[in-house]
Amino acid sequence: MSNSLTEYRFSFGPWNIHEGADPFGPPVRESFSFDEKVDFYRNLGFVGIQFHDDDVVPDIDNKTHSEIISQTRSVKSQLDNHGLVTEVVAPRLWESPLTIDGAFTSNSADERQYAIERSKRCIDIANELECRNFVLWLAREGTYIRESKSSAEAVGQILDAINVLLDYNPEIRILIEPKPNEPMDIAYIPTIGHAIGLAYRSTDPDRVGGLIESAHAILAGLEPSDEMGYALHHKKLWSVHLNDQNGLKFDQDKAFGSANIRRAFNQVRVLEENGYGRNGEFVGLDVKVMRTQPREISTKHLLSSRKTFLNLLEKVRTLDKKIEQEYIAARDYEGLDFYILEHLLGTL
Ligand code: GLO
Ligand code: MG
């Protein structure tokens, strides 16, 4: 690794600028069009864009293959004009009436086949966008009640689907985004450990890795920086969705660092210390703005999350390693704990 400092590149998805609907209330802000959203990126300090397949091709299930390709090409030239790069593309496998019972693990063979075909179309879109990163958030791969499916069989179905997709396009890399619950009661691939286990069992382990979202790790009762460290050790951390989460409740997608600044610091630290970003990985966000936010200022959560990352990066880079090592050598972790707090608060 060279000594030069990593210059991080940031990304978010168009769904991160949204209308404020929640399960108990309707939208509270007018939508921004796709074109308006694309216009925001550079001004907010972002060069990477994350996509769902139908962010690129709305109504994808009713489009022919050539319509899908031509629509994707027009989005590609729009991105080129704005100097934007596609970081990831993900098939939205959780909204169709054909994925009510799950996608790759539905109890219906026809529905499982739909999920595979839809994923292949998504890979075609990624290909046109010159993007190798295909994200699988396995939203409905689980069940509300254990008795309705076989978990052992479900894992095999997910693995079979991964193998089919690896075979479909030899360039694509599959990034599994684990999440322990929501919308399902309990998911079959809840953590990065589960995802990496599947990667090694696939037909091309070098092309299967992970994307870790902070909130998802927290919802699993785990420490996000340790989850990242686990994937980094395996050289399988290919993207992140940084955000924050206030305890074990619904998936909040709060601005990065807004619930627990120390936990955010440790995520930046593990990324920085393990060379994340040096092979082109983006610092991805997956953050929701508060429902209370007026429309004209409903991108502040993106600005603040990026800035918090950079502020914490400065804290990581200016931590006195010598002092840190002295505390560790003396096994004075109380001293180290307080040193970190004072450093973060700027009270040293
Ligand atoms: C939901 C997920 C979701 C994914 C996105 C990309 O909890 O975090 O936002 O990240 O759909 O697949
Ligand atoms: Mg996410």
C-alpha cells in the first residue's frame, strides 16, 4: 500500500432523496424527478450513483429487452454528461406481485424463475452502465413463520441463483447486502458472515462479496466496524451503506454518526486502516431525511453524512498512534477510552 492518503469517493442512490412516506403516513413532499436528482449529485459532493434496475428503467417488467437497453443507454449518456459513475445496480426483487413469498426462495417455481430473469435484466443494465457491481439485498428471502419453508433448502436456492448469475455474465461481481429483518420477520442471510459463507460455496468465490450497511449490522445486534473488519479480512468488502440507527427498532437509515458518533468513528477507522477505497470502492450512503424536513432542504442528510465521514477521517488521521500504543502496552484501556473521547470532543 502506498503512503499517499486515500481520496474517498462518495455515492448514494436516488431513493435517498424521497417524499417522506412511512408505514403510517403518506408522502409529505413533492417528488424530485430523476433528472433533478441527477443534477444534485456533483453539487452535494458525490460522483457515484447507486441504482435499482427500475430507477434506470421504470416499469421494467413491462419493457422489452431492446427498450431496456435503449433506456439504459440514454441514462448512461446523461450520467456521462454530469461526470457521474455508476457504483452498483440492484434488482428490486421485493415489489412485484411475483415476489410476495420471496424471490429466489419463493415456494413457487415460476416465481423463482421470475426472480432469476429479472436479475439477468438487471445485470444487462449494469453492463450497459459499465458497472461490475451487482448488489443483492435479499429483502424477502426469509419467512414470517418458520414452518412455511425449509431454511436449508432456501440457502441452496439462493446459492443456485448466485451461480446462475455468475455464469450469465463473467465480468459481474455479486455484492450481498445482508439484513437481519424487515420486511421479513427473520431473514435467511442476516449477516456478512452468512453472506461470505455463501460466497465461498459459489462457483466463483472471487466474484462474490458483500456490502455492509451500518444500520443492518446494528439491527442484528452487532458492531458495524467489526462486521466491516470481518469482510475486509476476507477481501470481500466491496461497498458500504453508511448510516445510523438508534437501537433495535425499525430500519431508520439516520444520517451517518447522528445516533452514535463513536460507532461512526470506528467505522471510518476500520475502513481507513484497511485500505478501503484503494481499489475503487466507494463510500456509499443509504440515508433517509427526516419526515419533518421541508422539500427545498431535503438533501441535507446527504451533505451532513458525507461531511461527518470527512470530519471523522480527520480524527482517525490525527489520532496520536504513539499515545494509543502506550495505553495499549500498559493495558490501560480506561485511559485509552478517555483519550479517544477527548480526541473526538477536541478537548485534549
Ligand atoms: C433496505 C436496504 C435497501 C438497499 C437498496 C439497494 O433496508 O438498505 O435500501 O440498500 O435497495 O439494494
Ligand atoms: Mg442499504
